[in-house]
Amino acid sequence: MTSPSYGLEGKAAVVTGATRGIGRAVAKALASAGALVCVTARDADEVRRTALELGGIGLAGSVADPGHPGA
């Protein structure tokens, strides 16, 4: 069975938190619909694995402010 494309074929998508849970499910659905997916998360190894699995690219990092007590 093929997935519907929803007009996403060749479109770019950036998914944050894409290595697990809802973010991963969204990234997989977008990739299945033909989108070019960039997965992002903090764990570089997981980002690399997920990007390879989905045929996309990955960017690892954190946007937290280390100077902020709640970061």
C-alpha cells in the first residue's frame, strides 16, 4: 500500500525532536509522503541514525540558554 503524498513530494520539512515519540512519527510520515526531511534533536548519534533511516539529513544541537537557571 502506498502513502498519500498530500502534495509534499520534493518539499522540505524540518522536524524537531525527531528521534523519538511523536516527532519521529511525524518525520516518518513526512518522508513517506515524499518530503525531504531534516531531523533535529540533541542526541547526535540518534539524529544520525534517524536521518539515515529516513533518507534525510540531521542536525543535532540544543537551543537552551546555559546561562538561564531553568535551561
